[in-house]
Amino acid sequence: MARLGFAESLKRLFSAHAKIDSAFFEELADRLVEADLGAKTAFEVVEGLERACRSEGIGDRESILERLSSTLVPWVGEARFAPRAGSVSVYLVLGVNGVGKTTSVAKMAKWYRDREGVPIILAAADTFRAAAIEQLQLHGQRTDTRVVAHQNGSDPGAVVFSACDAARAQGGALVIADTAGRLHNKENLVRELQKIDRIASTRADEGCYRKFLVLDATTGQNALRQAESFHSAVGVDAVILTKYDSTASGGIAVAVGKELGLPVAFVGTGEGLGDFAPFDARAYLNDLLGTRV
């Protein structure tokens, strides 16, 4: 896995420096930037780490990595949400086109049905992307999940409204809504998402509405820019990281946590609908750094 690749990079860094000096910390900062923590965060982390190591006389690999891990821990958040039985819950899934948003909707539906046992309704609220509705309907067939859809180009807010009505009519369900990742300009997208947000917030039962942002873990700082945009537009409760098992450097979970205060709820770990798991912050940092602290 790529996070293990970064851990290997750290191992080689220690091997190349018999002495823990300024050159070591400069290279460490560069490698943290390459791991997608972002330049500002990387240099801030390394400056604090270097001060601590010098003042406390820390110079061995294990202790340095333990201190580095403890520095990153507060920025790597986990999110756990569970739909309430007998209630109308709405989980709005956001993200740009191409990040695996629609597939994540299907994976989430399977995960919650298998583990929570609640009825699921998928809302095909991406009415603008060609074949998005058909793609979600296919996932619905594969997972034996009801899909509420209108025609291509129809009002996506109306789709969410209909799905919530269907959920209430059957005595409660979790509505997981796919949304558009791009309209012909950003202002239109923001307005459309804000409209869906208003509808979802009024149709879900109190405390049962959440917004998930899907980010491709391989896109690094571009993912952070996307998170900033969506969080500013409608507010985000948690992140879903796709391609978590690929060649991503992995630091984006730290970046969105530190810069935006966003936790990670789930990670996509493969192509199959069952390749989906809750995010484990400690395991993530262990993989990232090659530690077990």
C-alpha cells in the first residue's frame, strides 16, 4: 500500500542520516509535503518536532516517530454515524465527478444494511451527469436496494423530497442521496447543492441528517481544495476516502482534519461493493508512519 511506501521512505531517511541534524529535518519536511500534508502543515510539524527532539535529547527512530505520531493524532479524526430505527435519516453524498461518489453511495448502502439492518432508499439526485441515474439504478439492483429517481435533468431537490416521503411512508428508512459533482459553472452547482441541503434538512428527522464528502485519496492537495469548496458551500460532517488502497501518499486525512476540522468516516479499499470500511485513525497513522505506537 502507498502509505507503507511512505513508511518505507521514512525508513530510508533514517538510514541515510546517522546523525539527526538540521538536514534530516529538512528532508523530513519535504517528505511530509510529498505525503500530501501540505507545505504549511509539514513545516509546522517538523519545526515543532525538531525543537522537541533537541530540548529533550530525542535522537532514535522509534522515539522520533512516536513524537511525530502524537503530533498528528489530534488532526486525524474518526466519524461514526448510525441511522435511528423508525426515523427518516438522510445522508447526502457530495463530491466532484470522478472521485467514486456514486459507487460510494452503493457501498454505504450495503454497509449500513448489512450492519445496522435498517431499510435503505437510494435517491438519484445527480440528474445532470449522463448515465448517473442508470448507474445508481444498476447498483440498486446489485444490492437489492430501492432507488427513487426522476427523469434526467429534473430537479434534484424534488428527488430527495420524494425519497424522504417514501421513507416516511414505510415507517422510516435511511435515504442515501447521490448528488451532482459539476454543473456548467460552480455558482450553479453551489446553488443547487444549497437547495438540496435545505430540503434534506427539513425532511429528515431531527438529528438524522448528515453530509459526506467523497475525496479521491490519490489527488492530494486538490482534494483539500475540493473539501474547502464543499465545506464552505453547504458544510460537511465527514469525509469518505476512495482509492485508499492505491498509490496515494495518504496524508490527505491529516490535511482535511487540521485545516477544516473534518473527520473521516469511511474508506474505500477496493473495487467491490464490500470493499468499504470505517476509518481507523490509529491504524491509519501506523500505516502512514510504519509504527505501532
